[in-house]
Amino acid sequence: MFRSFSALDPRRSLATAVAWLAVALSLTIALALVAVGDYAANSMLAQRDALLKRFASQVAAELERALVNQPGESGSAPHLPSQERLAALIDDVRERVKPDPLARVLLLNERHGIVFERPSGSPLPPLAPVLPGVAVLPADDGQRTLVVSAPRDAAPALSALGMHVAVVQPAEERGHGGGGSLQEKLTAISILLSITAALVGAMFARRLTRRLGELTAQVRRVARQEADGIVEPKGRDEVAVLGRAFSRLLQAQRQEHDELDRLTQELEQRVQARTREVERLAADSRYAAVVRERLRLARDLHDTLAHSMMEMLVEVRTLRMLHAHDPQKLGAELERAEEVARQGIKEAREAVSQMRLNAVRDLGLGAALGGAVNRFAERTGLDVRFSTDPQAATFADPRAETLFRIAEEVLRNIDRHAQASHVQVALKDLDNGTIELAIADDGVGFDLAEPHPGHYGLVGISEQAQLIDAELELRSAPGAGTAVRLRLRVGPEMSPSNDRLGHAAHTP
């Protein structure tokens, strides 16, 4: 039930709103017509009453004049004219005043009896009491009778005879013999006009909203994804403008959606390409790490086992020569060969231990270098002096490990080739986020421009310096010793620490 009433809600559709507007306008017109009809009816009734009063007054005046000018003996009492004279007198007044044709003139006595009637008609209801003025008398058949009495002072002579003039007329008559009341006719006309206006308004609303309804249905189909677009309405009215606006909006939205899909596909392709590139770089990085580890192992083998095996080979060759030419010195050389083998085993064990343990990470670069310098001095018996700044001694990231291995390689080269007496090792903080590792000896030196086939110590040092972006400086000349300097920009990685402080070491 409530749904049925909700369908009449003017907010639901434009057609319903226009229909309600038409109904409201028609009702307003009907009420206005009824009001105008009432006013017109009252005005017509007032005019009719005034006309009947004038008619009655002039009939009374004519009768008064006839009574006054009546021929006869002087001093005789006046009497009514004959009926023919009365009829002629009333017809003359009717011709001049022109009242309603159905108006009847009555001459009444004091008992309100009808003395004369012009023209004759249907029986009238009892007229007593009829006062001067206007009165409406009901009848048994529902027909009402309007009675208008002439003023008594308008005809003194007639009043002296005990008579007065009255005009009667059916009260429902409004004009020239119409069958119904004017007010009822106006009401019926108003109702018909209201109904007509409501129908015309509904038809106009339907015509007005039909195209809008079609456009709304198309938009709903697009919203439900049942259609890709709308058919633009023809014309230049608001519906056509709205339809074109919707169509252009849908086209722009579709273009943006297609562009977004295209960009999404391009982005996916780029992501896939970048993913493959990252995977390739990761694989290259893993391979580079493997290569670096192989190079490190190769350097370690070169620095330990290869050196020991070379010395063992020299001792074997010496033993063969002694066995052939001087057997008496064979025992002493065997002892030396045993010592060389023992020293090689020791160096191999130290290398394996360094691979397992990480003194640089655990103690810092300064402490690790101090231990390596002490072992070098004990093994070689050289005069080695080591110094380090407290700030630089705390450096302990992966680059510090590389610096430590470079220092070990330099010390091994001094032991094998330099024939030096004094060695200086210094680790300094240059106060600008840079540390410097300097190693110098007073050995025989060598020519930097001369090639050294089969020796990879300097090549390894250069490669390791490049890996950590360190600046390598190498100075040497025959008879002038050798100096190696490494400068590394460490930045915030180097921080002060009170737990790991370097110290100067001196070994005779």
C-alpha cells in the first residue's frame, strides 16, 4: 500500500511532478472560476432584485396616478380601475422596464389575497406575511418563489384602499428561461476545465519526460555494464544537451580507461624487464663474489704454500747436488730441509687459521697489524717498528680486512726479496675521514719499470687496492729500498673506541 502511494511522490520523477503541477493549476483555476461564478451570480441576483423593485415601484406609481386622476364626482372615494385598464397599465410599465418575462404582478389586499394578477400562472404558495422588500418563499415541490413588494409610501391612495403591489418570480431562474441555476453551471464548467487541464498536463508531462526517461534508461544500462555508450538525443533542448554531455563524459572515461590499461601493461613489461635485469645483476654479483673469493684463495696459496713449496724444491735440488758431489754436507742440508718443511707447515696452519678466524673484525685493524708485525719480526729477526693512531686502529669493516691482507703480502715480499735490515709500518689517521697505511724497508729495492714474470705479488696488491677504491702509491729503486702507501677514504665507518687502541711496537 505504501509503495502505491510512494509512486505518487513528485520527487521520484519529473513526469509525476509536472502532472501534480497541472492538477494544482487546474484546481486553482476551478476555484477561481467558482469564485468568479459566485460573484457573477450574486451580481446578477442583485441586478435582478433591483430591476424587480423598480418594476414593482413603477407599477405602484402608475396605479397611484390612475387613482388620483380617476374621473368621477368630486369628493367621491377612489376605486380600482377596471381589469382591462389594470392590464394595460401593467403591460405599459413592463414594456418600459423590461423585467424578466416570467415576472408576475400581483395586487394584494390586506389579507394578502390576490385581487389582480398579470399574467396568470401556476398557483402560488401562501404569501402572508409578505413584508415590503424582497422575500423568498419555499414551496412543496422544492421550487422557490421570489416576492418583491413595492414600498407602501410609494402609493398612498392604493394603501388607503388596503392594497399593495408585489412582483413574484421563480427564484431559480437566472435569465431567459434556463433550466438550471447559474452557479451549478459554473461549477460544472469549472470541474470539466479542471479535468481537462489535468489530462493536458499529464499528456504534456509524458511528452516532456519521454525523451528524458529514454536517456535515463540508457544511462542505467551503461551503469550496469549492459551497454558501451548511449545514443545522443537529437534536438537542442535540455535533454539533448544532457545526452551529449553524458556521451562525451563516457567517451572521455573510456579513453582514460584504455590509456590506463596501456600504461599498466607498459609498467608490467618494464617491471618484468627490470626484474630480469635485477636477477642478472644478482647473478653477476654472486659470480663476482665467487671470483673475488677465488682470487683471494689464489693469493693466499701463493703467499703460503707456493712459497714453502718453492723453498722445498730448492732444498731438494741442493740435496741432489750434495749427494752427487759432496755427501759429507748432506746431513746438515737435510736438517735445513726439515726446518723449511716445518716452517711451511706452520705458515699453512696460520693461513688456515686466518681463514677461520677474523682478527680484523674482532680486534680492529691496528691490533691485527700489530700481531702480524710481531710474528714477522720473530720469524725474520729484522728490526721492525710499528706505530698506529688510536682512531685509525679501530677501523674494522671488510675494507680493513683487505688492507690487512695487503700488509701481509708486502711483509712477505720484504722477507723474500728485499734483504732489508729495518722495516717501518705505520697506520695513520689523516683527520679528513681518510686513513693511511705506510710500509717501508731499507732493502735492495727494484726497478718498477722492469717486468717480473712469474711473480704476482704486486699484481695482487694492485687488484686488492682497486677492489676497495684505495689509492696505491709504490716507490722503489735499485739499492734505495721500497715504500708502499695506501690511502683509503673511510668516512663515518671509522669511529673512536676506547677498547681497541693501537700501540707502537719495537722488535729487535
